[in-house]
Amino acid sequence: MLTKSEQNRLSSLLALTDSDDALTLCELEGYLFGLAITPEAIVPSEWMPPIFGGEMPTFDSMKAETLTGTLMRTYNRFCTKNYNDELFFPFEGKKLTTNSVGNRLEWAYGFQRALLLRPRLWTPPENDPGLTGEQHHDIMMSHAILIGLNAPDEISNLFVDMDDKLGIDPKDTIQARASLLTQLHHAVTVLQWYSARKEEARRKRIEQISRIATPTTSEKIGRNGPCPCGSGKKFKKCCG
């Protein structure tokens, strides 16, 4: 999803910090993807520091300000693509190779980091009337896939029946993680769908509030005009 120019500029931006916790370029791409699909606005002062390991580095040069501008433009571009249903999982159809496995794992880490900025938005209640049991299961499974990829030690606890469903041993962390990696695309698609559903519901609530808050106007009735109740009397001698 990143253009070549964005890759070069963002790599230079990330190089300005020496924090070991700063995101890599692939992690940043997943992070921006996660931010873009989050159905709630998050201000830059909250989502920017995690990119650099928790604190914004001090930018003294004009070049650094320019690079930060690239970060904001890239974020806005991702948001626009998501709004237009043009934001897609970047590894779709690509074969798993040694390099691509590492890139996908880093992307998944950044993606989950973004979702964890608003965890309450991503956990549907079990009795959500708008979700079927299967849809609720898919959403929770998508989170489990992300957790399994980013915290392999949790795989055996998350997927106790994985052997029955996927034909693998959950105690074999390497094999289990490889299987989860093939399901990353589906997990992202499910969470995008759930996000779009929540965003649509949010817009409908705003529209309803706007209609309630907007006062209605009516034509003024003269005192000597006919009463609108239909009695045939003058307004001043009836409902007026």
C-alpha cells in the first residue's frame, strides 16, 4: 500500500529515532492500516508516539518536519482509501517466502498495535442483536489469530481444538503460527467488515440526532384565518 516515495521518506523518518521499540517500515504500514479502519477518530498526538517507541523524537531540522508531513499525508491517504472501500490487505495472492513471512508478521504486529489503541471498539458483546453467532465467532477468531501471530506462547491456550479444525498440533508453535499466517488475510477482512458496520451505525446515530436537533418550521397562522383543526371557525376563536 505504500508508494516507493512514501517508503523512502518514512524509512528516513523512522531512522531519526534510536529507540529499540520504534516500528519498522512494515510494522508502520500495518499500523496505519489499522488506524485507517478504526471506526473512531484518534488524534495524531496519541497515535504518533508509539511509532517512535513511545515518545516523539525532537525534530530540529526542516527535513524532519517534511518527513512528518509525509506520515500525515500517508495516514490521510489510507483513511481515504478505506472510506472509498479501496484499502486492501497488501499481501493478497503473494506466495509465502522467507522474506514475505517476516514482512507479514511485522505487518500483523503493527496492525494489532493500532487496534489496541481502542480495544473496546473491537470486542462485540455476545448478545449483539446485529450479529449472528457465526459473525461473532469470526470476529473473536480474527483477534485470536492476531494474538497467536504476535504472542506465539498463547497459541496453545487460544486454540485448544486447533487439531480438530485445522489438522495441526497447537503445541507445535512453528506449524501453528504458519497456519495462522495463512489466515491473516481473512482475519483482516473480517475486522474491516466489522469496522464498516460500526461506522455505518455511528453515521446513522449522528443523522438521527441531527434530525431531532433541527427545529421544524411551520407557516404562521393569522388570527382571523381558518383554524387548522378543521372546525371551520376562525383560529382566534378556536385553537388559537
